[in-house]
Amino acid sequence: MTFRLFARATSLVLATALISGCDTLPSIPYINQKPAQESSAQTAPAPAKAKPLSRSEKIAKGLSEELDWFPNLDQPLEQLRESYANDPSPAKRSQTLSSITYLYDAQLFLLFQDMLDFLPKDARVQELKEQNAWLDKRQQLLTQAFLREQDKTAARDAASQAFIKATRARIDEIKAKRKLIVLQ
């Protein structure tokens, strides 16, 4: 029994010594945050705080930009459109077109969510109703485009093209609405 207690006590002392020595490690992001901040505060003057944005400036930028995080989907969309235009394989073109539709839908979602952030509750409810109605209308457009074609590959492509056309138009509508938001 005594040996076990001695082994446990030794392990505890050793673990404590190892942990206490962690402060001497070089600065590792998120691990040694305090020592790194203290040393930089001693050597460099404190940076000037950024001026807070006014509410109208926030709406011009969008709340997501205030987080410094708003995915830009334009570049991947452009790359996919180039790939779609240059790929001779119908299967690859269809897959690429599908990816394009997902990115446009994501772009619309992000824009719509960002717009909702600036609206009062009643206006949000109205916009959500309108968006749900638009989503139903878009689904009808896709179905019609799909049913016009006899070949399944051509039908999927036609539905994807209808999806893209409707979604891009809705993106333009939401962008125009964002410009009309008045802050009080």
C-alpha cells in the first residue's frame, strides 16, 4: 500500500512540475495567450481602437461583415462556370452545374439572412412569408423546366438552368431591398 501511495504522490508532483513549466514554452496561439500579450504590450504602444461603425455604416457593410466573416462565393462560382463551359464530358458538366446551383442558393441564403438582421420583427415575418412563397414558385419553375425535356440529362440541366436564373433574379431583388432599408 505504501508503495502505491508513494507512486501516486510522485506522479502528482511530476505532473505538477511539468504543467508549471509550460509557461516557459514559446508562444503558441491560444495556449500561452497572456505572456504573449504582456510582452507585446511592453514593447509596442497600444494600437488605436477602431472607431465603432454607425448603424447606417453597419447596414452598408452588413452584419456579417462586422464579424469579419462573410464567405465570398463569386470566385468559386466563376471557376465552376469556366469548368462547365470547357468540360466536354456531359456527366462532368452536369455535376458542375449542380455545384453552381448549390453555390447560388448558398449566396442567396447568406444575403437573405444578412438582410433579416436589419429588419424589425414584423418586417422579418413578412420577408420570411415572401421568401417561402418565392421558394415554392422556384420549385414550380424547376419542375416545369424538367418536364419540358425528354432526355433525363437534358431535363436535369434545364432544371438547373431554371434554378440558377430564378435564384440570380432573387439575389438582385434582395440586394435592391437591402438598399431600401431605413434605419431609425
